[in-house]
Amino acid sequence: MAEHGAHITTASVVDDQPSIFEVVAQDSLMTAVRPALQHVVKVLAESNPAHYGFFWRWFDEIFALLDLLLQQHYLSKTSASFSENFYGLKRIVMGDTYKPERLASAGLPKRQLWKSIMFLVLLPYLKVKLEKLVSSLREEDEYSIHPPSSRWKQFYRAFLAAYPFVNMAWEGWFFVQQLRYILGKAQHHSPLLRLAGVRLGRLTVQDIQALEHKAAEASIMQQPARSVGEKIKSALKKALGGAALSLSTGLSVGVFFLQFLEWWYSSENQETIKSLTALPTPPPPLHLDYNSDSPLLPKMKTVCPLCRKTRVNDTVLATSGYVFCYRCVFNYVRSHQACPITGYPTEVQHLIKLYSPEN
């Protein structure tokens, strides 16, 4: 049993295949970034709809555009998506058995690159749009909004009935592929990687050195452009590269912050915080000069300790918790800056007016 399960947590020595925990973690990274950014945009749009409402209405398209820019940059520079590079992984082209393995710094070939972009950016965008369409159709069907003709009504009702089963089959396909990957029967944890013609592997020492060398060369060797067209092309490349680098750096910092928030608000951590902060209730304050049997305290709870009459305009002194007439305690505190019962230092702003249900 130990031999069969060893590959779950350790990679194979031959092909340096990542563990299931690494590939699942990198898959969940971008799925966690999207709702976080969507929440930020929603808060901005609610605070100022005139300025930020556009970003909320077109969030899916803006996110897809930024995701396209980010993934294209990483796939062409590091042979990996943003989340894969974040976890030290790379995409290896399938079918290159008899060829020397490409370094990650060489980037993916164009065919595998655009296939990867299609499955990383376009497919999730279409899936989100389809889910929103299904949700709106269900609301229209439930509340009979814009009732269509009988033929179209039968069509989209059949579509709504079939969608859960199609979605279940889609998710089941991914689950079976992950199960086969855990058992060592497949090289891909996701069927989309197989369709893209790539598999995942860990970055080697040569890959890391090549990536560092490439970054150093890009910062040192900058040949001046000769013609106007070359200058424009160079400026566009620098702008796109700078935007992608800024986006990736911001996402890297945001990912750490997002993971920290997920840990902070997790149920296990909240239980730990509650156990640490569940301190016993502190005892009531002790009297400095008088005890509970002090003659200053009247036996009847409705009597003011200062004027010894029934209280008028009940007012509590927040410093000690005792209740007096407003006029009595106001004059006393203003003159002595202390509680008349406990002697605690206090101010006029510590007086709180009490209102009975009858009033």
C-alpha cells in the first residue's frame, strides 16, 4: 500500500511529475483570485456608481482581457500559466520524446501556447457567461417574464433540464481524470492539458538558471530601435510587458494576502482565536473608600445616593455603574471629578441618561 500511495505526495524521479496537491493548489489559485477582485469591484461600484459602475457591468470582459494579457506573458516567457509558475511548475510539450527537453525560458510553441490560452482564458469566460444565462433563463421561466413562443419555450426548458446533467458530466470527467492521476494511470490531472498537448512538470535547476539569465539579459541588453515602426513596436512591447509584470506582481502580493485572509477566516482558525480570547469575565470594580454596606448606598434601588430622594431623570455614571439624579450627579462630578460612591476619577462626559419603557 505504501508503494502504491507514495507518488501522491512525492514526484516521480523520471519525469518529475508534480503531486496532486500541487496541481490542485495551482488550479484553485485563479479561481480564488476572481471572486476576490469581483468583490472589490462591487464595493467600488456601490460606493460610486457613476465612476466605477462601468467596471462592474463589464467585469467579465475586463477580467478576461487582463487574464489573457497575464497568461500570454507567462506562457511565452516561462512556459507556464501564472498559477503554475507561482508553484514552480512548467508545461512540457507532449510528443517530444526523442528531442531534448525545452527550457522553460524558451516559452511554449505557438500551437500549444494558443491552445493553452484558449483553455485558460476563453473557456472559463464562456462557462461564466453560460452560467449567468442559465440563471437568467430560470428566473424568467419561474416568474414568467417575457414568455416565448411554444417552440422556443420547449427548447429552452429542455436546455434548462439538461444543463445540470451536462455540468455533472463535465465535473465528473475532471474528477475521474484526477483520480487516474492520483493512481498513476495518467500524466494529466486535467483533460484540458491533454487537449492542449502539454503536461505539467516541476521547474529544474537549469530552468531556474535560464529564467534568471533571461531576465538579466533583458534588463542589460536594450538595442536602440532604428525606424519609427520599430520604435513603436518596441514601445508597445515594453508597455505590454510592463503591464503584465505589474499585474503579475500585484497578483502575487494579492495571492499571499488572499491566502492569509482565507486562513484567518477559516473555521479552524476562528476556533483557535475564540479559545485564546475566551478569558473569564473580570470581577466588578472594588470600592476605593466604601464597601457595598456603605451608608452612602440607600437600601431602596429607586433612591438617589446623593439627595436621598426618589430619582428624577435617572442617569448612570459609566465609570462605576451607579445611578443618580441627573442634577445631583452632574453638579457633584463637575465639582469633584470623581464618583461619589467609589471615588473613581471621572468626567461629565461619562454621564449617560437612562430612559425607562414608561417614558
